[in-house]
Amino acid sequence: MGLVETLIKKVLEKGTIVEKTQLSESVFKIRIRSEHIKNVDFVPGYFIRLGVGIGKDEIGLKDKVRSYSIWDVDHENKTIELAVATHSKGIGAEWAENCQVGDEVYFKWKKGNFLLDDTADSYLMIGDLSALSHLYMINRHLPDAKQVESVIYTSDLSELFSDVDGTVPFDFYEMDQNPTAVLSEVLQKLLPNMSGKKMVYIAGDSRVCVALNKYFRKELNWNTKQIKTKPFWNPDKKGLE
């Protein structure tokens, strides 16, 4: 192991994989335990940067770390759960497919801005498979009185999975990649159902994030504070968070 990887391990928290379950053909649930998790100041919507290429000299430094949403956190048992999709067939997907219970992992918290905001009355969740666990986490921590509408889409419904508590609080739609035109039609039917102060979370495909951000701002005249977007991937780029 080189000097750079030694330094990476020193600045990241250490954990151990304690459970790995295949949720669908292309998604794995991975539970990590670490003493550090017990006292972490956690906000729903946090990510972790996870070392997935440590020990592989043929992998460049920028590809040794990937970001993943926290799907669930258990302070008492000092665990976090991830739902890792393997569509990309990249280094992160390879790690998810090959990691085993008992493996050591190294990670660091990443806060970002795509976090829980409970100041609205009604919410709209829009995303693909890559964003599902993150949107589940946000939804699960909204007060019960909040209204939630949703459009979770994929080209294969069998890829989608229920939340950690076994519920499916979102509406699933079968759509091709980058379905902006179709999404606009669905949204025209959902938006009239939303009342009071409104907020939308848009995540997943960067093309959809850009197009819908513009749609809500320019066509619907929503304030930017009502629109939260997070591109998790881009078909033309490698390693986009």
C-alpha cells in the first residue's frame, strides 16, 4: 500500500461491513458498523465518502473514493446502511458486488445541501433508482402531517425496493432514462394536489435535475428556495456524486 493510501486511512473513519443483502438484481444493501457512528451529529440527507479502491494500485486516486447516501443510521448499534446500485459497472459497483461481511472500510461524512427541510407544507419527491434511498431517508423524517407526492421512475420496476421499514411510501413509474417530457406530463397532474408552502426534491440523472430545475423556476415560477436538486450521476461523466 502506498503513502497516499496510508494517509487516506488516517483521515477517514474506520468501519466494518456487518451485513450485505441483495435487494434487487442491481442493488445491494450494505450495513457498516463503526464506533464513530455512536456520537455523530447526523442530519437526514448526509452522505459518506467511502474508499472503494483502496489496495488497488491500478486505480487512480480520484477513483478510490465514491459518495453514497445514508439510507439509515442507528446510533445505539453504531451502524449506517447504504443502498448501492450497480448500474454503472464502475469501481463503486465492483466494490458493492464483491465486498463481504467482515471487510474493513474507510469513510468520511459529507453534509452537502440536499438535506431534510421540514419548513414546507407539501413535498414532491422526484428521482430514479440512484436517488431512492436518499429520498426515502428524507421522507421518513418529515413530520406525519406533511403532504408528500412522488414520482420515482425506472425502466425496470423490479429494480426498485421498499424502505428500511418495509413500506413503499412513493409512487413508482416505468420510464426510460432522461424522461423529462413524460415527467412534465405527470407533474401537471400531481402539482394541483399540493397545498400550502411547497417544496420539491429532484435527484438522480443530472439531465433531469437541470431540466426540472428550469421547469419549476421558469414555467412554474417557484422560488429557488423551494427547489432542491442533487445530480447523482451523468451518462457522459465518470464518478459524478
